[in-house]
Amino acid sequence: MKLPPFEYACPSTLSEAVALLASHHGEAKPLAGGQSLVPMLAFRVASPSLLVDLRKLSELRQIRITDDSVTLGAMVRWREILDDARLRTAHPLLVVAVEHVAHYQIRNRGTVGGSIAHADPAAELPGIVVTCEAKIDVVGKAGTRTIDAADFFRGPLITALEPDEIITEVRLPAWSARRRFGFQEFARRRGDFAMAAAALFYDENNGNAYNAHVGVTGVADWPLRLTAVEGVLDGATINEATIARAEAAATAAVDPPDDIHASGAYRKALVGVMVERALKSAAV
Ligand SMILES: Cc1cc2nc3c(=O)[nH]c(=O)nc-3n(C[C@H](O)[C@H](O)[C@H](O)COP(=O)(O)OP(=O)(O)OC[C@H]3O[C@@H](n4cnc5c(N)ncnc54)[C@H](O)[C@@H]3O)c2cc1C
């Protein structure tokens, strides 16, 4: 289908981009990689009067790694994450999750900010930012603010962003060198959105886990943190019995609806299996 008519602007500065969004009173949208927005235009799910292309804003393309955090600019593409060798040690969970995003053509264009703002409940990066307690920095006509990932996702394709706000960067807390982690995803075909996925990590002290973080996607209107599973893991030795208890806790913690792809009961069981497999891969 042809796209609906819209105006197009390609500002050179962030403040110009914000001013353009603000002047259109909710009728304008930022354009990043276009990999979700353009299909939405084609399907008439969105029909903004103005697209504000962010591609000239080079300050949004940085990946910074410090002792405190891994910071991804909003216009960093999936391919750039996968190609940055530093991230394989600075944030291996992020890299493994991004390997599951879509197909290479889409990974060449799709961006961090676009994925977070699009807020697909089955997308990988929203799951990672919730699991890792990331901070999301945004700028709008009222100035800058930081939103905790836990407060950012409000529903399928709904976020805490105001219409004039642009995500500038996403900050993931620094990763500790000997941390154990796992990421497991089940999709019908490689590159499809997840039917369910689990991301988790924990640290170890004298053979026991602590600081467990467990998140799942594809089973609710937004990514979920499974604190009940974290409670099973914290203080425990990660062995077959603990993993079985974690699997049961994960299954009990979610209540996915039926949809055209699977019944809720299937997805509920799938979440348990994803957590089980992620824990087994973390423990080896
Ligand atoms: C066939 C196909 C398969 C896919 N499979 C997957 C998958 O398995 N996993 C996955 O995670 N994704 C998948 N995607 C989506 C893909 O990863 C997109 O790239 C991503 O969701 C959106 O990023 P984008 O840069 O293309 O954003 P765009 O499409 O340009 O924008 C998406 C939305 O975000 C807003 N936006 C963009 N940037 C900003 C910003 N900085 N601040 C505020 N708002 C902003 C736009 O206004 C729009 O509402 C798939 C897409 C396709 C077409």
C-alpha cells in the first residue's frame, strides 16, 4: 500500500528536531531506521502529518563504555552493536539478545531509540532494558529527563514519551566481568518476533547466586521483570533443583492471553522453558 501523505523535515540539531515535533501538537513523529514506522504508515496504523528524520543527529550515534555504564545513543543501529567488539565483554547479554533481532537487512537500519519508542511487547531490546534496569534519557520542549526502564513501557506500542520528546540515549548499568547470563528466545522462524523470550543474569559468591535479574518478553503488554524467579535464585546454588523451582515460578508468574499465534497456556509453559534453558546456559 502507498504511504499516506506527510511533510518531511531533516533537522541538523536536536533542538530543531524537538521544536518541529512540538509545533505539530502530537501530529509529528520522529523517523529513525523506519523499519517499524514505515510499515505502520503503509498499513495506516499511523498517519502523522510530519516526519522528523533524525539521521543527521550524529551525537545520537555514539556507543560509550565507562566504569559505570554502557551508553547507547538512540540512533545506534543493531548492526553497530553487533560489530562493536568491546560490547562482547562490556555487555554480552545485550549482544546475544540483539543477535535475535529480525533479519540482517533490518539490523542494518533499525535503531535502539526506534525499538524502545516503538515498544513492541515481543521485541528484544525493551526486555533487556527492563531486565537490566536501564535509564532512558529523553529531551523535549520542557527540557531533558530520565525515565527508568521499569516506568517507560505502558502498553503495546505505548510508552511514557510525550509527543514532543526524543529519546537521546539508553544507559545500561556496567556489567561485572564474571557475571553469569543467559538469553533464550522461541520464534516460529529465525528473525521473527519472539513468541516468548527470557533474559537473565546473576552474580556468584561462594557458589551461591545473588543479584539475580530475570525478564521475559512476548507474554504480556510490555516486558516483565519476574521478581518471584529472582527470589528463587538469590542465595541459592544454581543446580537442577533450583532451575526446576525457577521454571515453576516463571510459569506461575505470567498470564498471557490467547492470540492468533498460540494459546495463553502454550505461552505460559514456553516462558518456563525459556527460563529453564537460559539458566542452564548461564550455569555451564
Ligand atoms: C520484518 C520485520 C521483522 C522484525 N523483527 C524484529 C524482531 O525480531 N525484534 C525486534 O526487536 N524488532 C524487530 N523488527 C523491528 C525493527 O527492529 C525496528 O528497527 C525497530 O523496532 C524500530 O527501529 P527503527 O529505528 O526502525 O524505528 P522507526 O521505524 O523509525 O520508528 C519506530 C517508532 O519509534 C519512534 N522513534 C524512533 N526513534 C525515536 C527516538 N529517538 N525518540 C523517540 N521516538 C522515536 C518513531 O516515531 C516510531 O513511532 C522487525 C521489523 C520488521 C520490518
